[in-house]
Amino acid sequence: MTPAPDRFTEAAPLLLDALAHVNENSAFSFNAWMSVLGPAGLGVSALCEDFGALSDEMAQRGQEDEVFRTKVAAAAACMAGVPEDSVWNVVGGAGDMSGTPNIVGIQESRFQFHQLAGAVASTVEMVDYIHSLAGTPASVSVSIWGTGPAVRVTFGYESISDMDQRAAAAASDPGFHERQAAFAASVGDPIESSSLVLRRIL
């Protein structure tokens, strides 16, 4: 979600107010994020085993919870455009990502369908290797609907300083770059790639 420039400082408090109401009345736990690097904006996430149940709950809340609608409308009035939703299925990872990190680094690439299986396998292997270098916990996720086919790696960090130190360990390792080259040779180039760094604010 991208706040309008003239309402940027209003957006986060109003979003947090809406999410606090949701978390008090939901079977799921929602987190809020603010961008550190990448396009300026805010985001909301929830980890769940059944997206259908989460989607049904939110749809019911939108129909029946007047307080929720009022709070969301106040936050939405600060935004430029309509937020984009996506669903990501966790298919692998390395290290302990059971808790919600303070900082996440996200690398996302969209592929053609015929590239997807190879991209997932190579990404899981790469994440394992990065974890062996720096102990960086990470998850690998796949999205088909809405944003896909795409592969996302989410790295978890305690702080920005922690991210800098762990990232430097990978960037200075020859094996990391060899694996990146092998990935490109075997899978091919993605349609597009992006990265960003987010700070958890709830």
C-alpha cells in the first residue's frame, strides 16, 4: 500500500489502529510493515495454514463489522490507489522462521510456467547455501494467483545491522556467485525481479 504523499504520516497510525481491532477479534494474527528500502509504502501480512478460512473471515468482517469498515475507510483515505493482495505458499526454507522477524529482506522473481519447477528447486538450494554461510533464516514461497507464477525468498533479521553483516558474508563468497551463475544458466532469466527491505511495525 502506498500512502499519498500529503498523508504519509497519517497512514501508518490509522492502519495500525485498524489492525489492532482485527487482531482483537480474529482467529489469525496480522503484522504490519513499513518499507526501509524499495518503494515507500506499508504492508500487512498473516501466516496461515488455510487461506480459505482467513479469506472467509475477512469477507464476513467486511460485511458485518461496522467498526472495522470505519477504521479501514480512514486508513484507505490516506492511500494512493488500491492495495494489491497476494497469496504465497511456503515450499521450503532454512533456519528458524517460526517467529516474526523485526526486519525482512524480500527477493521476488516472476517466471514463465515452464521455468517454475527449476526456479523453486534452485532457490531452495541457494537458500540452504546462504544459511550455511551466514546462518540467515529464510523461507521460499511460490505464488500462482494474482502475482504469479513467482518465487519469493524472505530473509529474516533482527536489525538492519544484522542484515548488513549477513548479506556481506554471502556477497563476498565465490561459491554464492557461482551458484547464481548456475541458476541463470539452468533456469533462464526471470520475466522480472524486485527486492525490498521491510521493518515490522506491528
